[in-house]
Amino acid sequence: MDSIRFSSVLEQAFSDVASAHGRAYPDGAAAAWAGVGASYLGFALCGLSSSQLRNVQYSARQQFGDVILDCKWYDTLKAACLNGDDYADALLPGPDGSLCRCRVSADLFLEMLDFCREG
């Protein structure tokens, strides 16, 4: 994940896992919800403000409805996004629009999925 935004990796994983379970995201929805996930991690690790995070979350929900995500898919998503490891280095959104390189743990990744599901 050296120079790839984490949201791109998460977007692909959301689409792939939903498709494997007979579901499909509308155009742009997987990207929007991946942006929410990346923003949550940016909030936790890079200083993104709670208002910035909520703006991204509310926008995704208003445009596309709820995220297509079942908690039974968490292990598959974690394996895809963390490459089977307990952590991954990721480029995440920072408060000033820049990307921050951070280490995302498996526990924080799972917390992020819960945030998306509850959002």
C-alpha cells in the first residue's frame, strides 16, 4: 500500500466482498463509504476533526444510503486490506487535505468497520 490511498484499497474490498455475497454497490457508493472508513482512521490517527469526519459520513449516507456491510464479512475485509497481517501502512486523510502515512492495526480496522456499519 506504499503510494495507494487506503480509501482505494477499502473501496475495492467493499465492492469485491459485497459482490461475493450477491450484493452490489451503486456507482460511487463503495468509494463514498470507503472515504468514510478512511476518514474514521484519519480521525483516529491523523488529527482529522470530528466535524470533518461527520461531514464525509453524512454525505455518503445522504447520497447512497446505508453501507452494504455485514459483520460476517469483517475477516475477509481485514485480510484484503491488511494483506493478512496484523497491521498495514496506509495513506489517510489529514485535517488540511493532505495524506498522512500511518500504521493501521487490525483492531482499529475492525473498529472502523463498526463505525461504517453504525453510520
